[in-house]
Amino acid sequence: MITIENLQKSFGKQAVLKGISLEFARPGITAILGPNGSGKTTLIKSILGMALPEKGRIRFQGKDIRGGWAYRRQIDYLPQIARFPENLTVRELLRMIRDLRGGQPDANRLIRLFALEPYLDKRLGALSGGTRQKANIVQALMYDSPVVILDEPTSGLDPVAMIRLKELLREEKEKGKHILVTTHIMSFVEEMADEVVFLLEGHIHFQGGLKELKEKYNAASLERAIANILQEGKLGFKANGHGAKAARLVLKAL
């Protein structure tokens, strides 16, 4: 479905993606993990055409995305920070998305699922962060696209909304969709992900299943496996470098 070859992207003198090659060929949920600054968001934005790499190629359903835009109609995207006009109501937001994308979205089912009916005529600026995130999820998933990209989807969600999001993603997975998720919630990954891609300092250090990751890094949990990745001396971390700092932060959180 999505093939990435030798992707390189820099911002000024800062190299963010350093020759990444990936293939998302099998339907299911893939968690894209890594410390802040590892290149996760840049990778997603490159797939969406929001960031233009200096080198490399991205193919969607076998076709190069360079110079194209129509392929994006087959992707549902949930941004990490929903910067929608705060004077819009939830109802107006959903109508705006429908007018921009066209087609026949099914928002009503999701509105009921996340109990948004009482908030439809309230302005986004007056809503709590969790309610805004629910509206963000509805606008992202009200279309039935084969690819779903979710950037920190659990942010601000209460336990009930979290359960409903997981149920929804399982339903989408059963339809044969490709779902890419970035998150810092390791329990969410352990419960939901079929595959993990771990990015660090612009490189891919692991791609595979959770069981394979734990076995490779001799760990009983996902958090410990990630800490072991960050600690490994063979990755060439300097004692005062970004990787060592990330390792300390992860280990502190365990």
C-alpha cells in the first residue's frame, strides 16, 4: 500500500530523516515509535505530502506521490494538534470538512459513539481538550478510507472515550485497513499494535512484531525493550548525546 525508499529530509542544517526505507504492505495497526525529535511527525507529513523530502521516493498503491494530491483522498488523518478555527461550532467544523473533501461521510455514528450530541452547537474554543479531541477523531474517521494515520490519538481522552476509540480501531482493522499510529502510551501499543516501527535520530532501528521486539532486546515489556534499544552501545550514542538523554528519560519513567 505504502512504500518508502531512502527518504531524506532536513530542516535547515538539521537532518531529520536519514535514508529511511519502509513498506506498509499488510493491513493492520502499525505503531510508529521514537523519542521526540526522532522523525515520526516528519515521516507522517512526508507521506501526506505536507513535507517535501530532498531525496527518496514514496509510493502509494504503486504510484509515486510526487506532484500528486488525489491519493490523499484515500487517507484519513488525525493531527496531533487540531488547529481548527475556535469560533466554529462542532457542527460547522464537520460541515466544513465535508465541503472540502466531498463525498458522503458518516459522522452520525461517530458522534453517537463519542457522545458529542450535546456539543454540536458549541464553539470549539469553549470545549475542553478531551471534547475537542473527540471532535478531531470524528472529523478524521467519518470517511471510509483504506489508510488511516493517527498522530497521538489518545491525547486528552477519558477512559470511556479511550475504550471506544480502541473498539473503533479494531473495527477499522477488520475491514482490512492500514492504520498508522504515533503515541507515547505504551499500554495502548501493547494492546493494539500488530507491528512496531522504532525511529531514532532519523534512522529505523526496528520494524516487526511486538513479540519479536521483546525477544530481540531481551525484555519482558515494550517499555523495557525500548529502553534497551536506547541504551545499546552499538548504536553509537555519545555519553552526552540525544540518545543517551532519551534512554535516561525512558528508564526514569519505568
